[in-house]
Amino acid sequence: MTTLLIHEALRLLQSQMEPSVDIPLTADAVPWADISAILQQSGLEHGRKVTILACCILIRLAILKHAQLAVRDNASLTRSILDGDYLSGLLYRLASRRREWKLLQLLAPLQKRMQLQLLRGRPVEALYAEQRREIAAYLNRQCA
């Protein structure tokens, strides 16, 4: 069931992305089974689970793109910045189209904190763990 949720979230994201955007979305791009497992245990409606997972995937992909920034060459650097920024913008568009206002209130500042911590050298895995804790707390409040 977790795999189905991941695939549905990826399909949702692919349907939301502009066709000209060349950002691969595959099940192995970043780890997200942890968030999917938390969502599976919640009592939320399935469509909301897909939306929440899709938003978390966007944050993780954007963080990963920004983490890959290197001064290799200007074209590569520019592409990484643009990809990360596009994914961040898609998060807002997806959450607002699906009327997930409370989720957006949680994820917007969380994403900014994650980006700042990444700049300060915090490992990506630690950022993912923070996101997982925040989503678990959000689900506990939503399903209580």
C-alpha cells in the first residue's frame, strides 16, 4: 500500500509539472518511504495522504537540488538553483489547488528552516528526519 501511495503522489506531481520542465521524478530520487509509512497509519482520506506525500516529496527534491549546488560551472549551478526553486514553487501551487491551507502553513516555514540548516551544513538525512517529525505531529493533530 505504501508503494501505491508513492506512485500516486509521483503521478500527481507529474500531472502538475510543466511539460518543458526536465526534472526526473522517480521512486528512487529521494527517500520518502518514511513519510509514506506515517501517512498510511493515519486516518486521513486517501486523497489528502497523496497530497501531503506529494508536498513532502517536493520539499525533499528541492532540498536535494539545492544541496547539489557546486561551483562546477555556471550552467550546472544555474540549473540546480532553477530546479530547486521550481520545485519549491510547485509545492505552493499544489497545496493551494488542493486547498491544503493548514498543510501549507506547516510546510512553508519548515522548508525555509530546512534550507537554512542545509546552508549551515546540516546533513540532508537530518533534515528529512525533522520533516518526518513535523509531518507525524501534523497528522496527530489532524486525526485526533
